[in-house]
Amino acid sequence: MRPNIILHGGAGRWSHSKYADKAREAVMKCTEKGMNTLRNNGSAVDAVVEAVKCMEDSGYLNAGVGSVLDFMGGRSLDAGVMDGATGRIGAVASVTATRNPVVLARIVMEKTDHHIIGGKGADLLAFLNGLPPLPPPPPHVWERYQEAVRKLLEGKPEIYKRITCFLEDYGFIKKIIEKTLDVGDTVGAVAVDSHGRLAAAVSTGGVILKFPGRIGDSPIPGAGFYASEYTACSATGIGEKIMECMTCKYLDTMYRETKDLVAAAEKTLEYVNKAVGENTMGFIAIDKNGEIVWAYNTEAMLIGYYEGNNIKALIKPTRAH
Ligand code: ASP
């Protein structure tokens, strides 16, 4: 069985990013790391966790060290992992204590009886397991936050003066999401190992300027990630829309119907476009035969994969593979 892996570094408007080259370099390096794990007999779970951890550590993607800031300038991170061979799931939400939420998600999967642990409990679990702390946001993350706030407040500065605006202006959150889906540089990976076992992982800081405590699709199995004995999938984009579509579970269902990964991806994108509209999301997937696919309805999506022995890290891949 030929092991294979594909990574994503987020779907969105990549042309707006000042750090696209650095993000692309990070995805390239982490694709290699993930593939090396598989080549050294690591499992699919080992490979996706290694690849996602590498992207969390890069500082130039919206996960781990590079996570975007919420409305109040804080951070809360989400991540998930699923082992398709056993159906085991681990996810964490609103984590603040570690730079590697994907490692914490794996701990939930392997060392607890639960599927999702959030907030203080997740932070406690990170501490008890000695995970490395989350360092302060790098300067470019602060800059991006300030720019986003400035853009949001154009013409409506009174909003920022009163936090109660969240209660008074119900369209506000929606506006934040629409105005700020510039670069959805959340990260994810899916892999199949030499035993044909599939796994999916995802990690994110969420959407920039989110309401503190908001949880997206990334820790929700079936939405931001999913793996079975047939497929593994990781999604990125507007979490609320991804949850409405249960995108990754939908793809798996389509695969079981069509037995064709490209057809399943096309059907999933068609469904998504109809259900929640364009410019909402993208996803990567792999099947038990090692075929890979990507699809997105945003301006671009950063992906990393192998073509023969060459690593490709592309920001605007042109077609479903
Ligand atoms: N899906 C992530 C979330 O909504 C964001 C992203 O993919 O960039 O939390």
C-alpha cells in the first residue's frame, strides 16, 4: 500500500496576505515532515498530527503560535483528530494553554473516554501532560489584528467603544465574518499509511475578531474533520457554514455512493454552494487507495502534497486533482 498525505494551509483570499510566501514555505516543510513520518512506518495518525503540529509551530499560519486574535485581542484555539481505522475521535476547543492543540486533541482521543474537551478543562489537560505553552502572538499577528479592527470600524467607530454592541447589533458577527475572511489560513492534513489506515487532523485560531469563546468547525467531527475506513477529510473556511453542511461527513457519504474521490469532492462542493453559497470554504481529502483531492469555492486555498518525489505547495491549485 502506497502511503500518501495532503495538507492545507487554509482557504480564503490569499492575494490579501503579506505572508503568503512564508506560509507556503511552512506548508512545504510540513508536507515533507508528514510524508517522512509515513515513510518511517509512522501511522496515518502520527503523520497528520506531525504535519499539523509543524504548521502550528510555523507562526505564519492561523493555528498554534500564529493564531489570529479575537475581538478583545485574546486567543482561543480549536483542533481535532480522527483515526479512520478505529473511529476514535479527539478534539479540543477554546484552548489557551498550549501552542500545540492538535497534540492535545490526540491526548483526548487516546487517553480519555471523551471526544471533545473545551476551555479550562482542555487547558488543564495540556498542563497535566506537560505540553509546551502558547507564546505571545508574533508581531505580524498583532499587526493583522490592528488592520482588521481598522477595516471593521471604517464608518462605525462607536462600535468599538462599547462591547455591548454585540447585543445591540445582531448583524455584527456576520459582518465581521464577511469582512474578515481575507485569509482563512487554518491548517489541516489527511493521510493514508502503508496499512491502508486513514486519519484526519485540523487546527485553528478560528476567525479573526471572533467573539471571545466562539468555537468553529475545527473541533466538530464530521464538519471540520472526519475519517473512516474509506476517506479522510479536513475543511477550512467559515466555520459556521462548514458546520451547517457537515462538509467532511458529506464527502464520505458521497464517496460511499460513487466510489470515486473526485466525484465525491465535486458533489460535496455542489451541495455546499447550493446550501450556504460561494466564498465559504474549501477542503482536502484522501481515500483508502491513496488518491488525493482538493476543492474550494474561495479565491484560493493553500495546499501541500507530493507529485512523485516532488513536493508541491500551491496557493491557487487550478483543478480538483
Ligand atoms: N474554519 C475555521 C473556523 O471557522 C477558520 C478557517 O478555516 O480559517 O474556525
